[in-house]
Amino acid sequence: MIFVLNKTNTIANQFLAELRDTEIQQDKARFRRNQEKLGEILAYELSKTLHYQAKEVQTPLGIANINTPADQPVLGTILRAGLPFHQGFMHFFDQSESAFITAYRKVKRGGSFLIQVDHISTPNLNDKILILCDTMLATGQSLVSVCKELMAQYNIKELHIAAVIASTVGIAHVRANLPKAKLWVCAIDEEMTSKAYIVPGLGDAGDLAFGEKM
């Protein structure tokens, strides 16, 4: 399944518009906070699909019966661009554990590249729900490589992939290689440059959030 947030007219579109706006992007704190807001909104939407169980809560005047999540998902992100988006998910799933992965493109002769998964720091993912957050889903190769690495090590019960902006190419690559994954995105763009930047996209999310890397 694919959930696309901007197919519905909500306040989320305002945050997405600000993320894309070249003038507003100059305010790094606002850029990060808008990612957090979109992460919070997607976390809320995703939470509707989880399993719940009844819980009795003692109030000052009696007992309240409330359905609460039966399982707390693990929240994962690929460093560094995805950190603010991941933080938004953490605001809602505030009892969840987190996983952090570093991956980068290793350029080969001729300009092609492969994805090198460099480091994984994660709690036990066996029989857990994993939500993997990354701001941009461009080619989808990084996300697929990371997910396959994790699935080779753990028996993940349920996989969700969340992104702010995805390309049609990236969506197709994820669906072809991770057919059981559920995708949650704020918007889907049709084009990519030769360097795998999404068009119109929003630019380099990591540089805009944290400064240009050397």
C-alpha cells in the first residue's frame, strides 16, 4: 500500500510548501521543524493501522477504558538528512526505540554507483514493527539496500517506509524489491536529474538542515 499525504487538502501542504520554498529554506531551524511536523502527521496517519489493545486507566473519579498500541514500533533512519523527519515520528511514538544507519554512494568508473551500508546501530528487530524514515526517496537504492541488510539479520514482523518526497522511480524500485513494505510519503514527484536529485524536489535535505558537507 502507498499513502500519499498531499492527495488530501490539509495543513500539511503548508509545511510541504515551506520545505520546497528557496527563501524559507534559508532558515535552517524552520526547515528542520517543518520536517518534524510532517513526520508527526505521517506518524499519526500510520498509527491508525497498528494493532491496539484495551487498557484500564485509573482516573481521580473512576476507571477509563482506552485502546492503546499493542506494540511499539522501532523507528529507524539513515544519517544524516533523515534526522529531523525521524524526530517528528519520535514525538508521537515517544516510547519507541530507534535504529540508526549510515549509508553512502560509492561511485564506480563510468559514473555509476553502488550503495555501501557502512554502519548499523539498532535494537533487536526480531518480531518488531520497523518504520524506516528518510526525507528523500530518490532512486530508492539506499533504502532497499538498508532494508535488505536489516532483513538478513532480523525477522522483521512489519516494514513501513516513510519519506517526505519520493520519486516515481524510487517508488517503483521499492515496490519491486520490497513488495511487503508499506509506503508513507508526503508527495510524489515525477522527475529526477542525472545525479539522482528529485525534480522539483527541494534540493539537498541534509545540507539545508545541517550545512554543506565537505
